[in-house]
Amino acid sequence: MPILSNDMMRSIIMDHSSNPMNKHLPNGEGYDKVHMHSDNCIDDLDIYFKVEGDKITDACFEGVACTISLSSTDIMCDLIKGKTKKEAEYMIEQYQKMMHEEDFDADVLEDAIVFINTSKQAARIRCATIGWNAASQLLEDKK
């Protein structure tokens, strides 16, 4: 895992928040959707996955969210596209372990590693995991 400075992590988070590439409605049919919201923040998101066979072929989201939720969900969508359901479930599990300060496999998290310090701000954990929780629910619904 490359060592990122706090400034580099902040830059990645701000880039995904300011220019979220995956924030749009789905293009076409065949998407599953989960609605997520937070009682403690402005987060109110619809997360969409398109699963064909065993692969996640597309992921996107729409709604309003704070910087942490927006960037975390955008990064999650980037990382999950093209993965098998099993690979995605493993990635989600590792992200959740990181959020809860457990041992985790950093190699699969790529840019999501920028949220490694989120656990130090307990109120932000929900923001950083809202999209990931939706992904887990969407994959569970596909079983």
C-alpha cells in the first residue's frame, strides 16, 4: 500500500466530491436500486448496480450527500465495476474492517484507502460507509 500524506488523501476525497464521475442516473434498464439515507447528515442517495451473470457491469448513484459520503460512494462505484460478486463482497468486507480498525487487506481498496482515518471521527463512519452498505445490500439481494 502506498503511503499517502493527509494532503494527498484530502485531495483525492475532494476530487471525487467535486467531480463525481459516477453520480448520474442509470443509462438503460436492468439496474437494481437501494435507497440509503442518514438521520445525522444530509445523505440521501439512490445506489444503482447492474449485474450480468456474476459480474457487476455498472454502478452509479444519484442524490445529495456530504463530501465524505459523496466521495466514498463515487470511489466505491469506480472500484466495484467489472468485479465479480465474490470480489466485490471481499472488497466491501475489507473496507468495513478498515472503518472499524480491524486488520484488513489494503491491497484491494485502492483509492478507498483515503478513508483510513475516518474511524477517528465516529460520526463520519456512517457517511463513509453509506454507499458501501448499499453495495452490500444490493449484492445480498442478488443471492
